[in-house]
Amino acid sequence: MKVRSYLFVFFVICLFLCPVIAFSSKIPKIGVRGGLGTDINLGLAFGVGGNYLLDMGDNPLELGVLLFYSHWSETSYEGIYDYEYNESSDIIVFGMMANYLFGYKLGTPGMFLLAGFGFGMMSVDWEEWSPDDESLGEYLPDGGSRQDASGTGAGSVFNLGGGMAFLNGADIRFEIPVILVFGEYGEASTVVPTFIITAGMRF
């Protein structure tokens, strides 16, 4: 249900912003992009977004909205118990992002660097369970116990990377978004470095 709500808000914003931006300039500055990658624990990470380019010479500013998801789970063994961690860094991020593109010129092929900052709403779910240990909290029907924590709050994203631009308005980037979650949710990490390859197109 949370994912559907974030998707709905994301597409509503895009629906209203894109026509306004489109008629403000004949130069193709509207972009969409998506990417797939991993986090520091080798979990799943992916994101989609829309953006608008403010042409500022060799270092334009890219403003956009993004929807980002990161998931990590791990099975580990500690003492005589079998602990299974599912840190649903089901971290879901919906927010705004600003990236400076160093050395990027619209419609000109070449390599460029980027650095950015964003903020938004984040949903975090964390869970831990064991089939043997009954001290975690909630008892499981087949033995063992579990505990979890979840919540929605604010957070920020710091981004670094580089890419290659092409003549047709497309580009490919390697990005390192670092998610900073404001708040504590069980033992879920509040700092989540991710590594993602994205592809984008301007219209």
C-alpha cells in the first residue's frame, strides 16, 4: 500500500509539472531516467525519476523528482541460535533532487561529472526473526520469535557520479547516492550508500 501511495504522488506531480515545463522552452530540457544497482550490503536498489535542465553553460543544474527503493536481507548465525535478518531497508524514498552536471552541454557528446543533494519522505521497514530464539519479542507459531520496526519520516540524499552524454539527448551515468534517514527504526541502518547505473533521455 505504501508503494502505491508513493507512486501515485510521483505520477501526479509529473502530470502537472511536465506540460508547464514543456511549453516554457522549445529546447529539449525535460528528462526521464531510471537505474538499477546495489547497496553496500549487495542488496537490491533501483530508482526512477523525471527532471528539468536549467542551462548554465558548462555546469547546468538538473532539478527533478525521484522515487527510489533499496532492499537488503541477510541470514547470519550467532551462538547456538539461527538469526535471520530481513532489513527491509525497504527504504522507499520519494523526494526532490538537484544535480550539478560539470562539463555537460545539452546535445553535445562527451563525459561529465555530477554532484547533487536531495531531500524527501522516506519509508523504512525493518524485521528480525529466529526459528530458535524466543527472546526477540513476538512468538512465532512454529517456534522462535520476531521483532520489527517501521516508520515514515524525512531524510536526505547525497549524490556523486559521472557519465557519458550522447548526441540524441541520451546519457548513461554511474551514481553513488548516499541515503541519510532521519530517525531510528529498529536496527535498520540510517546511512545507506548505494551504487547505481542509470540511463536517461531528454525530450
